[in-house]
Amino acid sequence: MDEQKALTAHLLRRAGFGATPKELDEYLELGYEATVEKLLHPDQAPPLDDDVVRRYHIDQNSLMLIESSQAYWLYRMINTPFPLQEKITLFWHGLFATAYGKLNHAKGVVNQTNIFRRSGLGSFRTLLLELARDPAMIFWLDNKDNHKAAPNENFGRELLELFSMGIGNYTEDDVKSCARAFTGWTIANADYMSIRASRDSIWPHGRLDWQFVYDPEDHDDTTKIFLGQTGRFNGEDVIDIICAQPACAWFVASKLYDFFVSDTPDEAAIQTLADEFQRSHGNIESVLRTMFLSGFFRSEQVRFARVKSPAEMVAGTARLAGSHRTTDWSIVGLAMDANFMGQEILNPPSVEGWHTGTEWIDTGSLVERINSAAQEVGNTGLAGVKEIIRRMRDGQDVLSPQDFVDRCLDLAGGVKVTEATNRHLTGYAASQGDLRFDRDELVACSEQRVADMLQLIVATREYQLA
């Protein structure tokens, strides 16, 4: 594979979920820089046909069940023409981890991911502000219990520690002031006026859509000292102060670097991103553009150096195989595959999110990863597998074992394997001779051999990496 193709495949693994052969060809024709710009502007894409999904899957219309909600998001990951939108949503979901397990309200978490789709590539300040007003977050971190007479510090603490600055950049007094600033930021159901009138309802925290409510009577409007500044701050003021801190720029830059580039920190690279964060006033699109066009992102040293998360693994393999391109109840099973691999999307294990990197891989989860991926690419009836087979025989009826393996690796998204892995794959191919499409009686066997080789490729160590 030539360098430009390898670089584009790398970009599409990191800024998306990998590329099909057709997508890779289209992006190569567009050029690397233009591809970056296209990925950064999902607003130019037509929306997915949600109405079709919901017409055929009533459970994905109401989104009351966690399994249905997970399946709905996976459908979006698999079928979106602008994968960076879903990838940045996955990034923010891991950072602002909010779990169904406490809320018992799947649609509430789904609504939060819609914030990430809508604002995840824009202003970080806007994103924090929307998040602070998000009913799922308010319930998750107990800001509904944060009152003027009895402040609850949970949201204020996590806002500073896990969402924007990190430990060491604030004091306990800052946490207390932050909590006081967000008093009165609470939630209610749609019938809020009747709740205010009676302080009672048959749906106090039921499965109706929650709404953000600001209660001025419950807000602490007194003077506060926060991060060295003094004023009668409210939640919006606190977010403005946070976003102006160099520590915030470094924090966000380091999290983006870890997710999109490498989990081995590079201080110079992170500083480059932090500088752009400050220059652009926290514009995530600008920071990602700087990242994707940088030398440290394009470097061969960072390619295939990150372990794919289960969601990346499942969605990327389904995109490659061409499965679940139309509404299909069995996509719930694919969501369960990701769960069994250790990532229950919409239900992270704690406010810290998931422990990533090599922690995604253990004996049990590796078996799940291989079995799920092999089942997808081993189906010669799927559109993506058919397309790989068509391209495999296009213009060449007979392929040597080495050419067969190299072509499969190329069509599987530009997978780069070690010499040892290549030797094992080629040895297996050689045991069955050349791949032949020149005789009718061998075509069906050769098609199955392609699927078998794809199954071996997705079982390799290298395929687990992005």
C-alpha cells in the first residue's frame, strides 16, 4: 500500500471506524487535506433516516430499553456518511460518562449523546454549558439535590476534576464555590408547572422526558471566590472562568490526544493542541484540524498503536462487512457483542468512564472480539464481503498466496501486519494453492477462501489496533 493510501486509512480509523474499499477510493481521490475538512463538517450531510428505523423498530422509537438504545447508536456508527460526528460523540460520552445504570432512563442518556452530535465539534464552553443543563447529567451527578440551603458538591467536583481541568488545578474552596454557583439548576418533567403548584406528581422522576429548570428561589446569589476571582457567580460565569484557564486547554488537549493519537503522552504535541485551543477560544473543530494535519498524527509511529474500543471494533467490522445497512432486529445482538467485550455504551462503569488501551484486552474479551468480527466478515452474502470478493477478482483471475494475502489486507481497510503475521497468513493460503477465479467450478470455493482469509485477518493482533 502506498503512503498516501496508508495515511488516509489511518485517518479514517482514528476519525471514524475504518473505511470500506469504496470509501477509501473516494477519499483518496478527494485528497488528505480535503478529507479532513469533509470529516470536520458533518452538518453538510443529509440526516440518517431515523423515521425508517423507528417505523420498523418500535423499541427504537421510544428508546426506553437500554439494549434498543445501544442498537440505535450502533446503527448510526455503522451507517453515518460522516463518521467523525459519531466518533467525537463516543469521545465525549467516555469523558462525560453518564450511565443508564443510575438513571434507569435510556432515552435520557441518548438525549445527552445528541448534545455531543450537535455541539461536540464546536465551542467547548457551549458544550459544557449544554451539559450543565442536561437532565441526564443533572440526575447523574445529583445537581437536582444541590440547593441553596444545602449544597451538593458532586457535579461541581466532577466538572473541575474529570470534565475540564484535572486534579491539582483547583482547591476544595473552589469546589464549594462551584457547587454554590450551580444551585437552582435542576430538572422536572414536562408538567413542571403542576409540580411547582402542588409539589407533587404521579411522575416526579418517571420516564417522561426530563426538562432543565432554573429555580431562582433556590440559587445562591451571594458572593463567591472561584479560581482567584470574586463575584456573585452563577453556573455560566463559572464555566466562562474555567474555559479561560490554561489548565483547561491542556486538559482537553491531552484527552483528545489520548483518544485520537496515542495513549503515550507527547508533551510537545499536547502543547500544540492546547495552544490552538486557547487561540480558537476552545473551538474543538480547530483543535482537531490542527491535530489531523500535524506531523505527530501522520507519523508512522502512532499508526496501529491504539487498541480499538469494543464500539470501534464492532462498528468498524460491520461497516467493512456491509451488515446492518438497513433496519434489522439482529443489530441488538451486535450491541450485546460490544457489551460482552467490556463496553456497554450508554452505561459506563463509573463517572471516570472506561479504562482504555490494553485494558480492553483480556483472555475473555479477546475471544469475544474475534468471534464477533469473524462472524461478520465470514458471511459471503453480506454486501461488503461481496464487494471485497469482486475487487479481489477484478482484472486478475489467479492470485498467488502472497498476492492473495496482500490484497485481502489492503481491502480490509489497509491493515498492516508484522512479517511474522504475514508469514502465517501466507502459509495458510499456500496450503490451498493459488486463489483461482478462472474456472467456474472453483469460483464458489475461492469466494469462501476470501471470507476465510478475512476471518483470519480480523483475528490477528494487528486488527485489534487502530
